[in-house]
Amino acid sequence: MTGEPQRRARIRLARQRPGPDRVRPRVREENPEPRAWWRRISWAHVGAVVGALAAIGGLVFTGIATYYDAATASDQLDQAREDARSQSREQAEHVWYWTERRGPMLTDGYIHVVNRSADPVSGVVVGLGVIDLPDVVLNLPVLDLGPCTELIYRPVNMASWTGRLDDMYSGIRYMRFTDRAGLAWERRDTRLVRTAKSHDYQRMDQVMLLKDPQEKTAHPCDQS
């Protein structure tokens, strides 16, 4: 009889244990609490992106700095060239010519050739035009023109191989000269340009002086 109560006790315990169909399933949370935004970020990727942006920014900054350095150097080079150009023209800017007429006749004309610099110029030649002959130029060889010097010529006191100049003179075509640095120049009215070589002229086109020009001191001197 002892075994019967034990068997019944086991049966009761078995009935009290939940079977597979009695196991309560785990309820999945349909709306779990969201994680904080900083926990959802892949900081490794962010670091890589930030590094790439920093590298690009460095390249852009370097490029901008290089551009401005090159622009500054170019400006400085241009300024140096302009300064050298201005310095090379300094004396030539002080060498001029002009004409005047003190009466209605050609014989009343005067030709002024002036060097307002403090140094002499050499090889000075003044090209004179001829009436009705636009292709003909008569060359007045002034040659050396001293510092602060003005020479005054009169066509009535000049002649060419064809006759007296006052009957044919039509104005000044150009003035050519060599400065103290050996640079050759040509002036036409207000235009002053460098020329490649010294100025030559043919003897048959040379103007002959019947009377020496008037010479006077140029005032002011060493000014344009």
C-alpha cells in the first residue's frame, strides 16, 4: 500500500506542471523604446568623413594660398618691369621738338629742338617733310645735343640739294636720337618709341645749314 500513495502524489505533481501548450509565449515588444541618436551613429565612419573633409579643405587652402602667392609675384614682376621701363625712358622723355610761326610766311617759321635732361644725347636727326612730296624726308643732322640745351633753327637758313628749304618745308616728321645708355629712340609728335638700331640717313637727303642755329639754355631742366 505504500507505493500507491506515492504514485498518486506523482500524478498530482504531473498534473500541476504546465505542458508545452501551457507555456506562456514571450510577448515581443511592438514599440520598443528608441535608442538615443548618438548611439545610432557610426562614429568610425564619421571620423573617416571628417578626415576626408579636412584633407580636401587643406588642399583648397593650399591652392588658394598658392594662387595668391603667384598673383603677388606676378604683380611684383610687372611692377619691376614697369619701373625698369620708366627708368629706361627717363632721359628720352626730356628730349623734345616743336615748331612755331611768328608770321604768315614760311620764312617766319622756327624749329625748336630741346634736351631738358642733365645728360647729353647724341646722333640727333630731325626729319623734315617736303611740300607735295609725302615720301620725301630731309634730314637735319643736329648730332650732339648738350644737357639743358635748346637749339632754334629757321627754315630760311637751311637748304637741300634741291634749293632753299623755306620754299618746300612742310613740318617735322620725326626726331631720332640716342640717349646716355646707348638706347635709340624716335619721337613723332607725342609718341616716343624705342628703335632697334642707330639712326642712319643718306648724305643726299641731308639739310645744309646756311646759318648756325640759335642756342639757349633750356628752362626748366631735367623735367618733362
